[in-house]
Amino acid sequence: MLFHDIKFIPVNSMIDNRTCIQILHRQKVPIHIIRHCAVVARVGCKLADNLRSKGEVIDIDIVRAGGLLHDIAKMQAIENGGDHAEIGARFLESLGYYRVAEIVRQHVFLKEPVKPASSLSEELVVNYADKRVMHTKVVSLDERFQDLFKRYGENRLAIEKIEELYKQVRIMEQLIFSRMAIKPEDIQYP
Ligand SMILES: [Fe+2]
């Protein structure tokens, strides 16, 4: 079932699909999180593929591995606290996967705020792809953020943080889709 989920993701990088899945299992990442990661990887690859066909320089293998591993420390952070993006990034750095670690580090918040003239990066593509996937379902930004406000908007500060993120991700969406012939709603699963 799991390999069925990811079989359409291209393989050819220093961390192939099988190694990513082995790392996820070794870290005891729950299956529902792995499935979410597999969908994010597929959405990211679809975007990367489209962008590359329009001449953008995006490494599809890095996007795939970053998507597959982005929530590697999610459960660990839920149980023990901490920033799951940073914990996951440091763990991958300890294995020597520095490039993918950076994608994981920036999958919730990008290091630099996005502007309408920002250039695209693998970090941006995975960050955006994650915002389009609620559990294993591809949804609109509106739907995803409604859920985020419901789940995490427990106080004024949290709400403001999510609002800021929402603003940033809408800019990402414009940046990505201004370079492609497809629209946000054309990204479906599978
Ligand atoms: Fe995620």
C-alpha cells in the first residue's frame, strides 16, 4: 500500500524512495504521517516537474526526498515537545543529508520571507506542497488554513502567526503558478 502510494515518484538521487521509507520506519514514524508525506512528495514532484518544463531550475529529487521526510520528527515533537522542523533537520544532518535537511528545516516557515519577486527554490516548493495536503487529501489553501486555525489558533498570538503564514503561502502560490500553465485547482491526487 505504501509503495503503491509512492510508486509514481521518480527515483534518482542520493536518498532514493526506499532509503527514505527505511529512515521513516527506523524512526518509527506512524503510518498516517508517512502517507501524508508521500502525498506531499507527489504534489511537490508534480509542481517541480511543471516548473522544470517551463525552464525553472528545480531539483525534483531533492523535492521528492524533502517531501517524503519533512515530517520525520512530527510525532517525536508531539510527544516530547520542540520544533519538529528543526529536530527533523538536525537528525538528517546527523546522517549527512544536508540538502534535504534544509528542506525539512524550512517546511513550516521559510528562512527568508517570500516577496512577489522572490525566486523559486526546492524549499519553497515543498513548503507550499505541504500547505496543499491535509492528512492525505489535496485541498485548497483556504481549506487547509481553516483547519490550521481550528487546530492551532488557540490564542491571539497563535492566530496572528497562522495569518502571517497564510499571507506568505498565498504569495508562494502566486509565484509558483505565475510560471505555469496550470492553476492551483489543477493539482489533484493522484
Ligand atoms: Fe506536513
